[in-house]
Amino acid sequence: ARAAVFFQEQFLDGAGWQRRWVNSECKPDLGKFKLTAGKFYGDPVRDKGLQTSENSKFYAISSRFKPFSNKGKTLVIQYTVKHEQKIDCGGGYVKIFSSNLDQKNLSGDSNYYIMFGPDICGSETKKVHIIFNYKNKPHPVKKPIRCKVDGYTHLYTLIIRPDQTYEIKIDNEMVASGNLEDDLDFLPPRKINDPTVRKPADWDDRIQIDDPSDTKPEDWDEPKYIVDTSAEKPEGWDDAVNGEWRYPVVKNPLYRGEWKPRQIDNPNYRGVWPHPQIDNPNYSPDFSIYSYENISIIGLDIWQVRAGTIFDNFLITDDEFYAKDFGDKTWGETKGPEKEMHTKQTEEEQEKERVTEEKYFEQRFQKKLERKKESGKNRAVKNSIEKEEL
């Protein structure tokens, strides 16, 4: 069967993308996108994409395609992201919407079907978001998935299958997979603890206990605070005004804290009690949580502190093999030349910095020599004047 391609965007027709993509007008100061291949690339035409161009801005843009449903078939969402600026805080994800989205008012409050892609904020948040909308509530995948942060172009792929399994790929290599029902909190759990069963009274689940042979030392009972008898009553102290003067209380340097017996392994430890489980009466299977109706819009709704991210090679299809082949023919063919160009630029910049630094120190050295010569001349003139005066 032939692959059904619902959306494909490579920005190969120059300014034509502006007819297909709609900028949101929900805020007057949204950031602007520009079409560029960036500072380094594998191909100057094929690597052109939408790049964020203004720092500390929200961005919102979307493109519409013919509505479809993924019921009974695979859904693949794929695109490339290049954090050329080595982003420190900002999103690089896409959102999939239904056909009733008002594109001119696209914002963070707009309801979406699926949110997928990298998100970076500081040193801790470097993850791939996978969030599904189910019954008008967002449900994120519970597995942590780390994104790429090296500044090069990377291919992100989300595959959702009719058997309710999913797969995440980065650069056409699987990084995560699972079952939607197991990895997201769509439904109540299938099993619950039997509320009619209680843990036996003699079940000991303490791993360690107090050592009964350990006793508190006799000199342990030192008070936490003691009276400072070395203090003297202030000269201006008036008992009638300030009350009767008393010695102040200070921390006791001999205080050792509350005594506790040492811990030993519990000889009666029986492990964690296995609570018997029963079928959850509130659980009802749903075999359609993977599917959506009227899928019709893909959008970028992100915030970026430092701009410069490039989005390209968008693809929505029902064929994961076509998606892999498309990724190999786009990102796969330009990733090598992109790295080569970046490496060459880096070496040239380092060489330029080295030459600049050498010139700087050479100029400093010449100025130092000139100052020495000048000071030598001044000393000679001064000596001749002193001789004449003598």
C-alpha cells in the first residue's frame, strides 16, 4: 500500500512558505520567524527552515492541511530541529491541532491533540515532551527521554500505532517505546489493592531496628543551653525599668544532641507485605485512546530566551517506513556536510582569535620597548642638564 502523506514541508520554494503558514496575532509582540539555513549547514537550499529571530519572545505559527483521522492506522509525526545557538532555555516542540483551531489566535491556551519534541531549560530540563490530549486533559508520558543539545540538526520522530503502542526516535534511532495505557495516566489502574484485606499484625517490615544491647553513656545528659556566669550586669541596667537582671543563656558546647541507639538489621524482617490485588471496578478499557478526528493543523507555540532554533523537514504520514526514508534523504544526507562546515568555521574562528591575540601582545611589547627607549632618552637629557648646572 502507498504511504499517505498528510503534510510535508521542506521550505524549498523560497518565500512561498508565507502563504502556507499563518502567524498568530494573539499578542502584539510575538517573535518573528525567518527563512534561513543558519550559520552552518549541509546544503544552502535544502537546509533552509523557519528560524526564531528575537530573544526572550513567545512564538506562534501554524500550517493547515486536509483533515484526516488516524483511527485504525499508524500516525507518524516527524521534523528536524537545530538549536544552532546552543539554546539554554526554550522549546523546540510541535503541536498537532484539530481543524477548528483559530490560527490567528494560536497561543499556549489553545487546545491541542499532541505535543511532541525537545524542551530545554537550564542544566536540569533537557527532555523530549510527549503529551497526549485525552478527554480534554493533557497526559504526559511518564518516561524521561533526553533530547540532543549539541547545536546540530536532529531528526525527531513520534510513531503512534493502532495497537496503542508508541515509539520515539531521534536521528532515526529508537530512544523510547511502550504502551500508551501503561506509560500515561489515561485510565484508572486495572488492578487495585483489596480493601478487605489488612496486613497481618505480626508482619514485620522494618529493615532495621534499635540495638537492644546499646545503652546511653552516663555522661550523655548535657543540657542544650547553660547559664553564662561569666557575663556581667550592664552598667546602665535599671531593675525598676528593665526588670531583674539575670545571667544570659548560651548554647552548651558539651551538648551532644538527643541520644539514639545504634541501628542493626532486623532479624525478623519479612520484606514488604504483598497486598493482594483485585480487578478495579472503576477500570474500563478504551481501545481508541490513540486516535483523533479532524487532525488538520501543525503549529509551533514556544517560548525562547535565546533565539536561533531552525525547524525544517516537517512530515505527517501513516507510514513509518516512508518517514524513515524521508529522514534519511533529508537530514541523513546533510548532517555530515553540516558538521564539516561547522568544524571548519570553528577552526577558522580559533585561528582568527589566535592571530588577534598575537597582534595584541606584540603591540603591547612594542609599546613597552618604546617606553623604555623614551625613559632612557629622558635620563640622558636629565644627566646632561645636571652636569651643566654643576
